[in-house]
Amino acid sequence: MLDDRCDEVSSVLERLLNCDAVEAVSMDMSTTFREAVHLCLPRARIVADHFHVIQHVGKAVNKVIGRFAKKEEGKQALGGQRHLFLRNQEDLSAEEEQTRASLAAAFPEIERAWQLKEALREWYATASAATAATGLDAWIAAVKGHGPKEMRQALSAFRNWRQEMLAFFDFLPTRLSNGFVEGKNNRTKALMRQGYGYPNRRHLRLRILLEVAS
């Protein structure tokens, strides 16, 4: 039996004119969305959005940092420096990378978490449909072997969404993503914040349609 949220998503998908023509659906790791797509678009391949997968691992890295930041020796050293381990390596300046490396030497467990996060990004950037499964298994084994506990706990998503994660590589070089929709959602949220609430739902809907169509 579908829960209310799944039923709501299904009602939207059922409005599509040609459901059989949908080849793939990119989504975050929501079991509700997955159930709805299986029900309404049975021929579509489900692809776990790679940005959300990396974000999921990034949250685990942040938990590792938080564990040390609570301790006396980590409070001062890590204060205001979390971004050095959460941002992409190539986005760090030379000075930021030097600071990050110094912190990594002092907190090797954070460094291991960061290296695993970057290794996952490298997997997404370089793997193919032929090599993706082997590469993912090697990454999971590395997390199990020497990853911090927070990273190991994050592996449940990789068990539950393995098939959908690997499906990403079946649609290369397109790099199928729901980034476009996420951008529209963010613009909608910003609009609602700027308006401090809209008492008239019809006006709100029209405003959102005008905003996302531009």
C-alpha cells in the first residue's frame, strides 16, 4: 500500500502523456520517489543523482569533523575550517590546501574521510559502464577497511541504491542529473522567503510559474 507522499508523487507522474517514452529518471535517494516511478514509469531506468550521492558522503565527512571539533584539542584548530575538507579539492586555493594539509596531519581520521570523499568524486569522473561496478566495490571496501565509523554508517545508502548509482554510467556522456530541477526548486524557495509568505495560493502559484519559466 502506498503512503500518502508516494501517492502524491504518483498522481503527478500519471499526468505524463506518454509514460512508456520515459527512458530514465534521475532523483535523490528517496524511496518514496523510487516507488512512485516503479509504479507509474515501469520502463524507466532510475538513476541516483550523483550530486546527492556525493553530498551524502560529504555529510558523513562533516560528522567526522564534528566529532573532533567537540573535543578540546579540536575546537580551536578546526573552528571555521570545516570547508577545507568539504569543498572539492580543485576549488581550494594553494593557501587553503596548505592549511588543510596541516590540519590533516593533526587529524588523520578526518584526512581519511576526506580522501575517501575525493576518491568517490574521482570514481564518478573517470569510471565507465564497464568499470563502474568494480570501482564502486573497491571504494566500499576501502571505507569498510579504514574509513571512520561515520563513513561506514553512510554505506547503507550504497547497499540500498547500488543499482541506481551504477545506472548513472549507462547514460554517459550525458551525465544524467536532476540539477536543473534542483535549481528551480531553490529559486522557488528563495522566492517564498523573499515574500515572507503568500496568503493567496493562486498568486503564489503564478509567481512561481513566472519565476521558474525565466
